[in-house]
Amino acid sequence: MKKRVLESFLDYIQIDSETYEEGNFAKRLEKDLMEAGLEVEFDKSGEKIGSNTGNLIAKLKGNVEGETILFACHMDTVKPGKGIKPIIKDGVIYSDGTTILGGDDKGGIAAIVEALRVIKENNIDHANIEVVFTIAEETGLLGAKNLDYSKISAKKAFLFDTSGDPGFITTIGPAHDTLKVTIKGKPAHAGVSPEDGISAIQIASDAIANMKLLRVDKDTTANIGKISGGVANNVVCPEVIIDAEARSTVTEKLDAQTKHMVETFKASAEKFGGEVNIEVNRMYGAFVIDDNEDIVLHAKRAFKNLGINGETKASGGGSDTNIFNCNGIKAVNLSSGERKPHTLEEHMKIEDLGTISKVVLELVKESINK
């Protein structure tokens, strides 16, 4: 099992699949899943967002009664993710240092595919199983946002898309707002007639100085991520563009923080006689799942069967887990084993690949009516 899942993982990461270019990888997964006995189809999401494939949706009909469960990962990788050359050293898989490894999220994919192969080869009892491998997760969860949910019947989903040792169960994830702020001032010669100008930089500085930022409270964060603008040292700045964000696991707190940021920018613009335009986008909603809910207990039982202590945690980032929960599917995010994702130092332990495959099998076994 461990040998084959390693071979699959090494194959998978050497198939380029940067965001919007997941097509070749999707074809390979279609082949592997069909060989494991699943029915496979693709939705039309790629046509909507500009990818060369859609989300992969696969189903395995159960041979016993039980609860339908969904396993999910994303097929795309961040850049630089082309021409990955894996190197194995002391039981750990690395890239050659010029690219990412792609364990995010191909470690989870390889583990799911391996578990499904084992189920077929050993005729293991199972209820209905559904699999979704999404596109364009890394650029705003676009695949999950455009997934055809009418094709999904499961009400419980296990995603494998968080780093760290097997055993972590992410049960809390924040809602996320982005703000695109354009501040308009008035240009003037800074040495001859500065009083005729309105400095967009001064407006921005005043607003930021009066804004609650970074760790706002235990549930909420906010950040000014990027500022650009200005013409020259001797010109009163006529325009500044700011990219900002706010996140919170409590939707009402996010609403309040975003409102505070918007009102602060507007107040500073009015104070100095400038103008401001603000575009706010809700990127995804929050999810908070209690430790005593069935899906968490299900995951903990699966881990316990393998001698692993299941431990819940919160995440400060977003994943497809947010989108599944917002679409009526109770979902938690489990470790896919990668370390240092999105970096050239990304790596993954061979042992973890085998362990995560076993976790998938135990989750399947725990879905059977007993």
C-alpha cells in the first residue's frame, strides 16, 4: 500500500497542474478512478472560470447500507509548479529546490485514490462514496464556488488540504472580506502651491492610523496588504490604491470590522476634502463545527482505529471546506501531510502518505451502519 501510494504521488506531482491548467492531471485521475471502479464525470466549472477542465466528480456505489460520504481535494498547484523533479532523502520527499513539491494537494489525492484501489481489490464493505477533485482552489476557491452541487448527494465531507501530522481536524475557518480602496486627492506642485493640492497619501495615512488592524480580537483579524500610488516627489499625490482584508470566524464581527474600515476611509477622505471608492467582496463564509458533532466524532473514531489522537484546531485561512459548508455539506479539513506548502522547501514524509491512505479507509469503514 505504502509503495504504490508513493509511486502514484511521484507520478502525480510530475504532471503539471498549475491553476487553470489542471486538464492533463484530471485525465490521469479519471483513468485511475475508473480503474478503481468509480463512475467519473466533469462539471462545466472550467468553462465559467477559464480552466482547461472542470471539477472532477466520481462516485462508487455502496455494497452495504450506510452513510454517503464525500472525499475532496483540489487538483491545482501554486507557482512555480511546472517541471517538478522529486528527490527522496531519509524517507522525506522534496522537490529539487526550483519548484514547489505539489503535496498541496496531491498528497491527499494520492491517498484517496490508493484507498479506493484497496477497497476494490479487497472487496471491502462500503456505503456510497463520492469524490470531488476541484480546480482553481489556489486563486480564490473558484472550483468549489462553481461546483455543480446538484451532482452531490453526500451531506458529510472530509477534505484533505491542511499541513502537518495526520490527526489534525480543522473545525473552524473564518469568513473573509477583501477591500479594494481607491482614494482620490488633487495634484499640485509640492514646492510652489501645496495648499492647492489634496494628498491621497495623507488621507490614507490618517485612515490607517485610526483603524483597528492585525489581531482585532480572538476571532477577528484585519490587514492592509498593499498600497500603491504617487507621481513624483514634487507632486501632491493625486491617487492611492489600497488592497486590504478582514477575517473572522464570527460573521457579525466580520461585518462590523469591514464596516469600521469602510467608514474610517470615508471619514478621512471627507476630513481632507478627497474622495474614496471602496469595493468590498465576501470571498467565503465562515464555518464553526462543535467538537461533539457527528462528523468530528466520525473522524476521531477513524484516527483512534489507527492509534492516532484526533485533535481539532482552527484555521486562519480559507479552503474548499468553507465553500462546502456554505453549500449545506458538513465538512472538516484533515491533514494531507505536506509541510511548508507554497514554498520551495515544501516536503512530505513517505510514511504520512501511507497513513493518510489508511485514514481514508477507516473513514469509509466508520460510515457503515453497524
